[in-house]
Amino acid sequence: MATYLDFEQKIQQIQEEIVGAKVRHDTQAAEILQKDLEKEVSKTYKNLSPYQELQLARHPDRPYALDYINLLLEDKYELHGDRHFRDDAAILCYMGYIDGRRVMMIGEQKGRGTKNKLKRNFGMPHPEGYRKALRCAQLADKFGIPVVFLIDTPGAYPGLGAEERNQSEAISRNLLELSKLETVTISVVIGEGGSGGALAIGVADKLAMMRYSVFSVISPEGCSAILWNDPAKVEAATKALKITSKDLKELDLIDDIIDEPMIGAHRDKEGAAEAMKAYILENIAQLSELGGEARRNKRYERLVSIGAYAEG
């Protein structure tokens, strides 16, 4: 059963009426209802608040990294382990082809259902997950294979074991080493980009966000608890944090917004995957025209420009 958010109730009602019309073989009613649906979708999704976009980014039906990998990659092969401690299932690394072009895809996976969520640790990687991501990225770099990172995590896992195995070092090491890769790198926030857990695979030639994704240094819940000690302030915190794709593009903190279907990736996974594929292939082609050193220099200039400002 599809999950509908509070502000999607009218959409749910019309979609159910369309199903009923089709069951009755009432083609004319179905066509009229379809036009009503398009109008309602446009009305609803063109006027979303930051908090509603946050809800969409966390929607349980939203495609996760593995969904995109299965939709985009052909002849794929998964790589496991960091060669130091263990294989972290919260990070996926796959080699394969997108329309004949060889690509390494590395993503954070939240998991569906209780058993799978526990296996994936709710998308919160341990240090070995980030070390696996770095190992596979460096392997791709060795053979000149473009790397695509898919960001979707509440944050890096803060448990005792993760701290004992030096979570902060693993994240900072990725920031350093990923910035030095010669191959083409693209990072896409597909859902929730939380804190250092997102940054650890967010250093790339291009940083993009799906239309209804968020990217933040702290969760709105954490922010409202710290600033106001009041969970009810989460909507105000979401607005103040400027975490939506539109806000971050206006602040020049990301390069591009990928136009997933207006109704959302949670309602049209295939459409979202096609939009992502077009973006990946276009940017791989453009970035491949530059040499490795030129790409590194351009990447460096982009990274050091973040947060720069001029006094008026």
C-alpha cells in the first residue's frame, strides 16, 4: 500500500477515484479525473513548505540508493569490505554500465522493513563503510572509471564501536582523499543528506540534489531541541536551516538541482531514475573533456569557494 502524507490527501482521493473508474471501464470519467489529478499535483507541489519537502525527502516510498542502482546499472557487480575490519551494509558499492559507459556507483542505503533496516543500520554508516567507499572510489580512479555517489543518510552512526574505530578520522580521510581523485566524480543527494555522514561521500566535481531532497549540518529535530528545547519548533527550524535544494542552489552550496517528476520520486521511481541518468551521462561527458589535473584544480576552486562572501 502506498503511503500518503497529510498534504497529499486530495491526491490520494483522486487517484483512488481513477482506479475505481478504470475498474468500471469508465474511460471518460478516468480521463476527466486524470486532468483533475494533474491540476491537484501542480497546485500541491508548487507550494510546498520547507517542512513538507523534508517529509518528502524522508518518505518511506522514496527510492533508495539500491533502487537507483537496479534501475540504472547494467551488468552490475557489488564490491564488499574495507579490507580493515568488515563489510558495512549501510554503504553499497557497485560496478556496472549506464548506457554502455562503465561507472562505479557508491551509495548510502537505509533499508526497507525492520529486518533490512537493522541490516543497513538505518542508513547510518560505520567508519568501515566510509573506508569501503574510499577503497572502491580509489579502485575506480586507478582505472579511470567515473564515480557516482548517492547520498541518503540521517548521519554517520554515533555508536561506541564507531567512535572506537575512529569515525571522525574515516570521514575526514574521505574529504581529503576524494578531493584528490583524478577520475570524474559526481555526488547526488537523493533523499536526506545529514551532517558529516553525507559530506563523507559528498566531495566531487559536481554536487547535485534531487528536487525533493534536503542537505543539512544537523536535523531540524536536533536543531529545535538545542535552540528551543521544544520538538514542536521543528517546522521553524526546517525553514531557518535553509536545507532544501532550492535554498542551497541560491546559496551556491550545490551545483545543480535534478528535476525529478513533480509528483515526486516516491510516486514515479522510473521517471526519477531517468532524470538522474540524463544528468549523470551529460556531466560525465562534459567533465571527461578536461584532463585529470584540470578537473582537480576546478574541484579545488569549487570547494574553497564554499562559504566565501563579500562585504557590501
